[in-house]
Amino acid sequence: MEDFSQGYVLWIDDTESHQGAEFARAFEHEGIEVRTATSADAAMQMLEESADVPRLIVLDLCLPLLDGLAFCRRVADLPSLAQVPTVLVSSDPSVDRY
């Protein structure tokens, strides 16, 4: 199991959802810091401006402007972030288009 004691989880979602709140509560209950962003662009800015590297990134697949897949490609191009595990989630029933 991953040791999150020295890192944080980055949650990226453009909507405040019950899922997101439950996710954050579960990690925080375990003493894991959760940082949030409401867009992929805001998350990229946060990542580029911070010396802290997240231990896990969880994001909505269907984000406006820069979607989850495009975000993952950008993260993979950054050497400091390329090895960070990333999980894409969606409640959109039409995600099979990806």
C-alpha cells in the first residue's frame, strides 16, 4: 500500500459532487491531505507553482476546456509528475466516447 504520510491527494472536478465530498472525507479520515481544483488548467497551475508533488491525482474525465485525458498527457510530459498515479473517474454515462 502507498505511504501517503509525506504527500497529498489532488482531486480535480468541475462540480461539487457527493462523490467528491465522500472521497475527500475518506482520505482525510485516514490523515491524508486532499487538495482540490475545479479545472485541469487550475490544477496544472497549482502543480507547476508548487514544490510539493501529489502522491495521487484523481480527476473527472469530462472536464471543460482541458479534459481528463489531455490533462494526463500534460502531466506525463513533466518529469517531476510523470510517475504520479492518476485515476480518471466519471459519472457521465456517455464516457464510452473516450
